[in-house]
Amino acid sequence: MTTFAALHRPGSPLLLPNAWDHASAAMLAEQGFAAIGTTSLGVAAAAGLPDGTAATREETLRLARRLGKEPFLVSVDVEGGFSDDPSEVAELAGELAAAGVAGINLEDGRADGSLAPVALHAAKITAVKAAAPGLFVNARTDTHWLGDHERETTGRLDAYQQAGADGVFVPGLAEPEGIADLVRHLGVPLNILHSPTGPAFPQLADLGVARVSLGSLLYRLALGAATAAALAVRAGRPATGPDTPVPSYAEVQRLVR
């Protein structure tokens, strides 16, 4: 078991915050998070590109190579692998593993709102594990995220496990009973996306979840905070309050090793 895989403990889950650039990843790591994920939305939006359309392969790989040099574990969101050719997805996985990445998030949702065929996504997983056996593959299904596909969840997850997935991810699933049922059914760790309206982190731990991701939440919060600060200054109000943490120039510079 790799160090990263060992962090996936049912009942004592890995809380994975998702960064979008080097500075956000380094600041989160400084706060003691055991591993850092990336958010495909944040990486895509920061580059002026749409998320989920296989448009950010190079941006994702560039960030992964930078973060892979750091002394913290990294899991990279690669959408659907940026290709429907399993051999091309496997090639990407090999590049990420060589860069020092510990894991990837590989999703079956598509930009048009459909789901990739089960056999195709399973083939991608198998190809990735053959090319980079030590890479933790978190197989994501968007059955709940897209809606109207919830009944496919168990069958898809079973196929992805059989294909070699090290863990599975069901964003959009927030009902405690449904989460508990999946935990009992699965033979690999279950990853749940944190939702402000869903179960809190301690409750997810009690349900047996092994990993909780923050997804694009931090990136969206950062955009909102930056915009609110600019509007406050324009309106003649203070940009920050007494409880607003603002890293100094020197602190941000220090993040660059």
C-alpha cells in the first residue's frame, strides 16, 4: 500500500482540499493537510478554458509537474483523462507518475451531460493501472452529479473496482443512508464531495467514508472573497475585517521554494 493509499481510512477519512495553483497548494500543505488535490474547474478557469471538455491537458500536466516536486502528496483531477483512447489516458498517467503525483481522479461524466460507456471508463482504469501501478486511481461516477442516473451507481462502481480502481468517488451523493449502503457494498474506499448542505465531516466519518474532497469550493470562495474586497474598496469600505486572514507579501513569497 502506498503512503497515499494508507490515508484512506474508513471512519477516519482523508480530508482532501483542492488547490488550483502552486500557491494555493503550498499554503494548504503548510496548514498540515496530509495531501492536496487539484480542482479541474480552478485549473481550467484560471487558464481561461472551460472545465470538463478535455481542454486543459497541458495546464494540468504543467501544474502536476510543479506540485510533484513539493514535499507533500498530490492527487490530480484529470477529468476523463483528456481522451477516449485508453492508451492516451495511460500515457498521461505515466507522465503524472513520473512527475511525482500520488493519485488521479478519473471521471465518467461528459461535458454534454452524458456518462461515458461503462466499458470504456473501465478500460481507461485498467490501462492506467498497467502503465502506472503505484498511482492511486480514484474512479469517479457522475450518476448523482448529473441526475437521472442514480440507479446506475452500484453497477458502475462494481465495474470500476473490477477494472482496478483503488477508490471510488460519487459527487452529489449526500443522503446518509445512501452513503452508508455504498460503504457496506464496496470493497474499496469511498470518496464523498463535501457539501455545505450535506453531512458534516464528522458525520461522514461516522458513516464510514474514507475520503472527503472539497472540489472547487475553495477556488470559488477565493473568487468571491476577492470580488467582495474590490467592491468594498470601491464603496469606501475596508477590504477586510478583523477576522479576515490575509497573508503578507513576504508570506506568499516564502511559498516559492
